[in-house]
Amino acid sequence: MADFPVYPEVDEGGGIVQEYAPFVFGGVMLIAAFAFAGNYMGQNANAHNAPVDEPGLSIISPVTNIIAKGSLLPEGENFDIVNLNVLQKQSVVSLGKGDFVNQVFISPAAVDLSGKADATVPAVKRLAIAPSPSKIEKSFKLKRTEKQAVVAQRRARLAEENCMARAIYFEARSESELGQLAVARVILNRVKDPAYPNTICGVVYQGSNRRNSCQFSFACDGLPDDVRQPGAWANSKRLAQKAMSDSKGTKIMSTATNYHADYVRPKWAGSMKRIVKIGRHIFYSDS
């Protein structure tokens, strides 16, 4: 007879209970947690929906909390003072351009919230009223007139320098610098003398409308005044500027009003005082 193995008996009902017991316990705890949470949320909802006994309490509380924040305001100030300072700035700006008025301190107590000016508040200084358009236009015209005068003076001086340079070039370009400046001094002395024209060009070209009857021969000799020596012309312009800038010149030439070349003998030479000879020119004074 064959022997069969003998297995221990198993209580099938007890094994199933032990296997699923943890899951059942977890489910029960989860349901209890949801129930507790729902109950707590319901209580909070009831608390928020409860009627407020004092009107405006929910509004005043946040403001009180903000005012209590010392870091938001300067020490010793509250929102009332800050608002008055803002009102003060608006009042100053309304009176004129803030950048163009003097800083005037206005205490918060002096600000009238009704909009009426307080007689105790110092008046804000205003700028002078801008000139009218007509005055501005006149000032522009004056400036244009002054500019035109400056331009005219410059043109006149350039013309005078040109006349002086031509006289030096055509009358004495072969002379030394001293001889050329002496001719320029004669011209300047004549400008100061009431017996002659009061301008350089007037003196240089006096009598040029008559052939061989002018004061400076080149002005009425009938020949074209063509500059053919650029170097000599540049030097004549330089000496003309130098002579016109030096109001005194050399003392010996301070009274010279006439001159002639040493190879001619004009009639007027005998009636005048001879001063000096420089190069080929002899200079005279009529006094």
C-alpha cells in the first residue's frame, strides 16, 4: 500500500480575513479623514458668512494694519500728513511752472482744503512776464541791423586795405619795407588832414578822373592796374595791414603828406618842408 503525504489542515476562512484586513483598515481611515476635512471646511464657511456686528469693521482693520507699518512712512508722519504734502505740491505747481519758481515752504496746517487761499501763506514769486512778440521781433531786427553793420565795417576795411595795398604795390614795390611803409604813412596822414578825403580809398584815388592830375600817378596814368608780381602783391597787402594797425608809425613820418621820386622836380616841392629821403623817394611836410 502506497504511502501518501499528509498535509496540515488549513483554515481557509481565517486565511482570507488575515490577507484583506490591512486594505479594509486603510479604507476606513481614508473615509474618516474625508469626513473630518469636510466638517472643518463647513465650520470655516459658517464663520465667514456670519453677520458683522459693527459696520465697516472689515475695511478699517486693513488700513490700521498698513498705518502700523513703520517702514512705509517717515518717522513721525502718518497718511494724513503725507496727503497734505501731496496737496501742497499740487498747489505750488498750479500757480506756475515748478522749475521756474522759488522753493517756498508751506506747512500742512496752512493748506486750505476748501480751495481758498490762506492769507498767511507766503506768495510764490513769479517770473517776469515774457516780452510781447512785437518786442521780440524788434530785438531780432536790431540784431540783424547790428550784424549788417559789422559786415559793412568789415567790407569797408577790406576795401581800404585793398586801396592801400595797391598804392604800395604800384608806387613803391621796388623800395625797401621802410620805404613802402613811408608811402603808406603819407596816405594815413592825409586821411587825418581835413584838406584831403577822410578815407584811404578817397586819398589814393583823389583826382583820378583827370589824366595825370591825380595825387598818386598810378591812379590816373591811363595804364591798367594789373598785378603781375604775386609775391610783391602779397607783401604789399601785408604791409598795408601793418600800417593800418600801427596808428602812430615812426615819429619822423608823423607829419609827411607828400613825396616824389628823386628823378623828378615838381613845382610844389619848393613850398614845402623836406623831411627825409628813403630809397628813391623824398618826403615832405606842408607844415
